[in-house]
Amino acid sequence: MKLSGAGEWLVEKHGATMRRSWRKSHLGVDADTGQIVGAQLTTNDVDDGSQVGPLLDQVAGPVVSFAGDGPYDRDDVYSAVNQRHPGAAVIVPPRSSAVPSDTAETAPTQRDLHLQLFAKRGRMVWQKASGYNWRALVEADISRYKRVIGDALRSHTDSRQAAEFAIAVGVLNRMLERGRPEAVRST
């Protein structure tokens, strides 16, 4: 999320360059309902995988599955999900350089099973079998945030930015409570 303010106007008016400042928004979304169940605002130097634990701590009910893209293919992500919600499926595509664990032959982990299916059947079959395609719904919810709220924060202090972000998440969740459109595939 871009931080906006007087500096943006000066750049536009006078063409001066300025150092851009960013914040990262980390969202946990329920793919079935579209509700944002976890939200974290961090500085731009925080990596995504380190925020899985704090996001999962915000979820009130049980988590059936965790889906993420390639950067989440890390041992600490798998352990954070398993620690907080044992039995939850972790649906993350393995990196191209991924190697199976030492126990892949005797006691394969979820990641090892993903790697095996990837190797045998390919990426497209893995996506369908694992349910990775559900992540597209979550991406649509994140796009909804950017369209409705925008991609900028207007506040200048960290605490106010966090409050602004929390209010935006609450507004989007309230909008969904009022009614969510149902998409129907035309034939």
C-alpha cells in the first residue's frame, strides 16, 4: 500500500523525485465467504511467510486449509499452520528448486506429497487435485479491497495507518454481510 500525502502532490506539480514509502498488507481471507478473517499491516521489509502465524492467531474458528503462492513454500509456514491448526491442509506450490525431505520415502510430509504429485502428473493436475484454484477467489477479494478502498494509506503515523487499515477491513466485511453477488457461469 502506497503512503500518500503532500509529497505525492509535490512530485506531480514540480516533477521532483522523492523516495517512495510503502506498507505491506497481509490478509487472511475465508475463501467460502470472502470475509477477511485476519489482517496485518507491516513495513515493506517484512516477508510474507513470517506473517502466517500472526494471521492465523486472529482466526476465531478452525482452519481447514491454508493456500498461498510460491513464497510461502517454507518450513516455518508449514509448521506455523500445523502448530495452530493440526490437520489443516497447506496448499502451496513447491518451488522449482524444491527437494523432498529426508523422510519422504518413509513418512512423507504434506510438502513431500505435493512434490510427488508435481513430479508424476504436472502442475495443472496438482492445482486441481489440491484445490489450489480456490486461491483465485481470495485474489478476487484482495482486488475488491483495492477497488473499493484503494491502494494508498492517507494517515502519517504507524498507529493511525494501522487503525485506517483495520477500519477498511471492517468496512469490507460489513459490505459482504449486506450481500454478496453470486456469479453464475453462462452456458
